[in-house]
Amino acid sequence: MKKLIYLLIISLAAVVIACESRTYEEISDNTPITAPVNYITDVKPIMDNNCMGCHSAGSFKPFATYNQVKNNIDGILDRIQRPNGDQEKMPKGGSLSATQINIFIKWKADGLTEN
């Protein structure tokens, strides 16, 4: 009987913890980007950390410079937003966070500025 009461208390505690009243926006990293986005400070670090392993200067499809990234933004947006499991999703073997993807979207909306 004591084991049953103990199990019920543990179960109730787990339900209470799991049913917090925080919203999706509060717990996700998919926060809107409100500040202006530019290549040098916002986009380039993401490219350097996630894309340069395959897309360095001299590769099949280099994204090593501002102009290379700017001129291919539509293809980049297409590839980074594909669902997990899609063979053409980038980066290979991983995914950018929602915030990182939003930075690319906002950069395009802001006019693809360099500085």
C-alpha cells in the first residue's frame, strides 16, 4: 500500500511538472528577429560554423564570400528550411536552429546588407 501511495505521489509530481503553463514561444528558440540583420555580424558566423566544411572557397559550391552567399540566398533558404530526413537538407548531418534560420530570412527581408 505504501508503494502504491508513493507511486501515485511521484506520478502526480511528474504530471504537474510536465504541465507547466509556459507558451511555445517561451520554451522555443524560435524568437522573432527584430534588430536589423547584416552579413558580417549575423550571417557570416553561422556560415563559418555550419557551412564552410563543405562550401569553402574552391569547393563545388563555395559560400566563402558575401557575394557568394547573397547571390545564392534563395537556394540557401530552400535547403536550410527543408524537413529533417530530406536528402537535400543542409547542413548535411544536422540542422540550423530556428533562430539561425530566422536570421537568414530577416537578412533577406532587410535587403541583404553586408555591414
